[in-house]
Amino acid sequence: MEPRHFPIRACPVCGSQRFQPLFRQSFAQLSATNLMEGYTVVICDDCGAGFANDIPPQSVFDDYYRDLSKYEDSSAPSAVPPPVDQKFRDVAVLIQRFLPGPGPRILEIGSASGGLLKALRDLGCSDVFGLDPSPACVAAASRLYGIPGVVGTVFTAAAHGETYDFLILTGVMEHIRDLDRAIDQFRLLMRESGRIYLEVPDASRYDATLDAPYQEFSVEHINFFSRSSLVNLMQARGFRTIEAGCVVRSLHEVTVPCTYGVFEYASVPQAIEPDTETRPGLSAYIAGCAAEDARIRRAIDESLEPGEQMVVWGVGTHTLRLLSTGGLDPSRIALFVDSNPKYQDQELRGVAIVDPARLQSRREPILVSSRSSQQAIHKQIRHGLRLRNPLILLYGREPGGHREELDPVLDTSAGASASLE
Ligand SMILES: [Zn+2]
């Protein structure tokens, strides 16, 4: 399929239209979605920032996050809310140092199920609000933790007329196409002497060994910030940097090097200092991913018997990229499976996507097409669904991948030989 071409995207940090391509990322698309078939990772000639070019307009992303959110808490409603992730507690402790005055009014943009706001409230911040494009996320934050919130995006938040002492966006800025417009909205939302905390994956420290190959170039990531690009972005628009630094966060079963900054509006734009860390960081990452990509393709090929078909579990970036680049052959795929109900009953390259519950009658090997959730999926297959299908596991203990077979005679309890726990 020919890649679709969108108008040139100017550098989101400095506005330049001069840039060099580093890598073309490609995705197969689900039958009922039309986000994009890929993008080109480029480096700005003028400021050195990294970003995705050849992407659709902001409104297409807004629809996608409203309709296809994967950030919802899917656990069954229960009387006891789930414990807040350690990651959220760590971010809350970092943020606490920068909160202005007593009793600050805090807004988190992209608040998902409310974990970070709950962690802040546990530290004594009572005046916290969430904002998320997904109605189910806003409902979950309220149900689980009693966090008040509204449905919306950074582009609609100011319409409510409220202002705040502190804004928080973690894992959001890398998803926003129109950053200039977003930063205009920050100013409308911030009180005088208000502050903003931004945290994003650090493109100068992406590491091919920490997640699946090219996973940082996901369907949703379209800005590749380093610490210096994040600082440039804000300082060029009149913000003063109070602190900028680097951290490592855990995300499901992988770790992600991140960079963060705390900013205050100072009305005086500052000159951009060219970012010299993003290009070498991304180039090293891309080279490392090429080797890892070759390894997992070999592992998939070698795991199947001649003529054998498989079930592929997961239809996220990991699967969409492999399908689009020949790493998965649709003729070898009997079914796709995904736990997110929003993907079920769609198709991918003509093959149905079904609910995991529909695997009970299937005997094909199941490819676990994820690194960040490989162990959780393994556990769900063996312990939740009690399935005995062979499993193809690409990450972990063996460099060539691993086909896990349960012995149907000797092993009477499904999961007794589960190997990754
Ligand atoms: Zn630039």
C-alpha cells in the first residue's frame, strides 16, 4: 500500500521546515480505524529536535483518543480500588517539590484512570482535577478514587473558564501534533505564577534493549523530545525553566528513560540552543532496533511448523508494524486476539480480531505479540483462561525466542509449567 502523504509538518519546537529523514515507520491499520499508515522520523536542521512528519491533522488524533483509548482501567468494578502504581507515587513526590503555595489547585491533562492524582492527594493535595479524552477514563478515576474530572483534551480544557496553580502532563506532549496551540491553552489555564510539569520519553536515551524494536515509534508517539528539545520548546514560548532532568520510569513490564521539566511563564521568549543529543540518540536506537527486529522475525519463523497457522495476541504497534513490514504473514494467522473491546470485531489484513474468551476451542500456537505485557498475557492465557495452546514468546530468557509447550499427558494443571513467573 502506498503511504499517504500529508502536508509538511513544521518542526514543532522551532517552526523550521528544513529537516532530514532518519527512519520510516509503517503500520497496518485496523479495519474500522484510519489513523495513519506510518510516518517519517525526522531531525530538524535548525534546532535538532526529532519529530514525526507525514501525519494527519490534530482532529484525527483527537477522534482516535476519544474512540480508541487503551488507557482505561479494565478491571472489574470492586469495592477495593487497585493500589496506585509505584510510578505514580514517584512522580507525585517529584512534583510535590515544585507546588506553589499552600493548597494548590492542580489539573492533570491526560489523567487516565486517576492514579497520579490519587498519589498527589495521598501527599496532602486535596484540590485535584483530571481531564481525559476518554469518557471511560474519567468515569474510572471517579469510581476508583473519587477524583473529579471532565472529558476533553488540552484544546477544550480552557472552555470551562477554570484556572489552576499547577498543570501536569506526563506522557502526553509526545502525542500532540499541534504543540503551539496546546501551549497557548496552557497559558489560559494557568494562574499568575502558576507552574507546569511536563514529562516525556527521552529520545536521546531511547534504548533498543528495553522494549520491543521500534516501539518508541509507536502509532501514538509523534514527537521525540530530549531534555534540550523540551526546554527549547517551552523557553522559545516565554516560559522559564525551574528544573529539567532525567528519570527512568517503569511501564508495565518494561522501563522507559524519560525527561521532565518544570516551567513558569515569564513572558520573555529565549533563544533556542541547538539540540545535539537527539540525532545521535535516535540513530543509535534505530541501529539497535534493526538487530532486535531481525531476531524476533527469525524467532517467529522458526517457531511455526511447516504449514502451521498461529493466533496472534495483541493488535497494538508491535503487531501493526510487523504486519506492515513482512514480519508477520497474514496467511499464517488464523485469528487475532485483543483484550480491548474496542478492537474486537474489527479485522486486520482480512483476519478477524476476537475476544480472548473465544480461544477456548482453538488449538493453534499463540504468538504473544507484545514485550511490555508479555508476562501479563502469559498469565492470562495459562491461569485466567487456562488454555494449553503452545505459546510463542519473543522476549526474555532465550535469545531465539521460545515456544512453550505443555505436556498434555504428564501435566494435569494448566499453568504448572508456566515459565515466566
Ligand atoms: Zn526545529
